[in-house]
Amino acid sequence: MAETQVAERDRGKQLKRPWADANLARWKSRMKLAVPRSTGPDEHRVALVPETCAKCKKLGLEVLVETGAGGGASFPDAEYEAAGASIASDASALYKQADAVVMLQAPSAGEIKQMRSGMILFCILNPLVRHELVNQLNERGISALALDMMPRISRAQKMDVLSSQSTVAGYKAVLLAAAQCGKMFPMMMTAAGTIKPAKVLVLGAGVAGLQAIATAHRLGAVVEAFDVRPAVKEQVQSLGAKFVEVQAPQEDAEDKGGYAKEMSAAYKEKQQEAVARHVKENDIAISTALIPGKPAPVLITAAMVRAMRPGSIIVDLAAEAGGNCELTKPGKTVVENGVTILAPTNLPSSIAYHASQMYSRNVGSFLQDLVKDGKIELNMEDECVSGTLITHGGKVVHPRVREAMGNSA
């Protein structure tokens, strides 16, 4: 080959090399997204399932999964590898490499110590109450996004982890009640005569409550439901239940974020009268009422429980926030005057496969909006980011959390 031809060939390579080097640098700069194994008690879910890992890879993220992370939800390591994820031998190896971490429950103090400053964390934080946890994350320099603070706007519905996990909880609550109840749910025409259907009262017609209504109705029970928001009456009725109305002055029952807020003393008095009457008439009561950042409202008093028929069942889905029943003991079963009070905690974990799948899809939808050229960008002009970002740059940046912590800085 002539010298001039060799020179032209080398010159061509030099012209192409900057483009190739730039792409190589971009590939090398892809953020590493870590999925550790859940360490909480009775936690079987995993934050990302293989199908979402594959989507994250297409976004330009490199996904690292701790070995065995999906085992409790029936997602083996081999499925993650097939989806393009890398398997880390343990949590320590995972955190050393990670730029961002996706978890279900908030990290423990030990896990926070393993995280590097500047790391991005996605998980359920409950930051309006867990102030010490917020301080630990802030001191460590973590940019923490509380997925449970996702604003209730149309665009964010596909990212709403509270709704997805509440759907699972509402469904499972009815199954727990059916297993404990001495009555069958549907009406049956038998040779031994007609069996009347069980009667179910659902307190709270949010996502969990609506799913409980739908599930109980599908099983054949006679269902009625109560909620402080008159606007949900149509939804309740569309699912085949009767709506229990409180004869009291109408109040705004939602805050600006679309979450329930505490009602006035006058309303609560009328509410208790209505609930007492209907609890006494039903075989099963499923309570789901929660107020973000505050203890769950007591809807079923001890006196109401004692007025219920022996054999009745209460399933308190608000147990982790103190409970809607005065006699609730979180995580335990209480029997009072023949009435069984179930207070399950972390109920979605008992249906780990689908609960993980739904949570993972929520996170994947959020990441799809955040990832640009293989990097997670936290744009505070995005309402979903500003609504969930709690700590960033060594500061508590969420106004409601700062207010709850008594810190306006």
C-alpha cells in the first residue's frame, strides 16, 4: 500500500476516533442502579423485578442486583441475568459500586452507613413521621426520594406505589376475613335450606377500601362502605356496595395533595354514631383509614367492639399507624368478647410476586421520566420530583417535611 494511502487510512481513523471515544465515555458514565435484598422482618418483596431491569438497561442504566434479592418473590437470579442485570455477591459489594439504590422499605442505620455521599435513594420513607431517618440520610449526603410522597396527579398515577400496594392489601384483607369468619360469603341455596350471605362493612373508600369492596362483592357478600368524602359514593355504588352517609355538615376531606385530612370534632361525633350503628349490624369490618403524617383515626371504639355479635371479624389495615380500632395491637390477633381483631402489618408482602411486580412498574415509570442519556436527573421543576425529594445536597428540601420537623431552613 502506498504511503499516501496509509496516511489517508490513518487520518480517517483519527477522524472517527473522537466520536468512538465519546460514545465509550458515555457508556462508561452510565449510572449503576442497585437493588439490594430486603432485610426487614417478614419482607419478601423485591424493589425491581427482571422485566423492569430490562427496561432500565434500555434507558442506559446498569442494573446491579444482590444475589437472592428476588428469591422471596419467586424471581431467581437467573431471570435477572437474562434481563441484563449483574449479580452482586453481597450488599457490601453492591453499595460500593452503586450510584443509585431502589428499595422497598427505608434503609436501616447500617445500610445507610454503607451508602456513599451523593447517592440517590428511591424507597418508601414515611418522612413526615420518621424524622431521625431523614436526619441520617441528610447527614450521609443522600438524595432521598420518598415514593410514598408521590403527588396525586394524573401523570403520577402509574408511579403511585401507595396505590399499588394498597390494592394488594385490600384484596388480601378480605381473604383473611373470609378465612377467619364462621360464615360463608355468598348466599347459597342448599338441600339444608338457604344460607344467608355474610355482611361486610368497609371503612374508608380509598384504593385499599375500593379493592376490599370489589373482592368481598365478588365473593358474594352483602357490602356497605363508609368514607368521609361524599364524592366517592358513586365509586362505591359502582362496585356493588351501599354507601353509608353521615348526616353532618360537609367538609373538605382532602388536602391539596389529594390525601385524606383530619376532620372536625363535630363531624367525628356524627361519624361515630353512624359507624357504631353499622358495625353492630355487620359480620365483618375492614378498616383502611389513614392520614399522612398522623396516627390513624380511631373509628371503632372498644364499646363498639363489645356491641358486635360474637364471631364477628375486624381486619384493621391501619394497624401500622396505630389502628382504626381502639383495641388493635399491630401485628397481633386480639379476641374481645368473641370478636376477633386482626391487625396485619406489611400485608402486601404476603402476596410478594404481584406486589413486587406492581411496585417495580411504578418505579420503572418514574425512572423513565428521570433518566436522560443513562443518568438520573433530578429536575425540581418536575412536580413528581419536587413532591418526593426529601434530602438533597446536605439539606432537607421538602417543605412539608421541614415543617413537620420544626425546621424552616
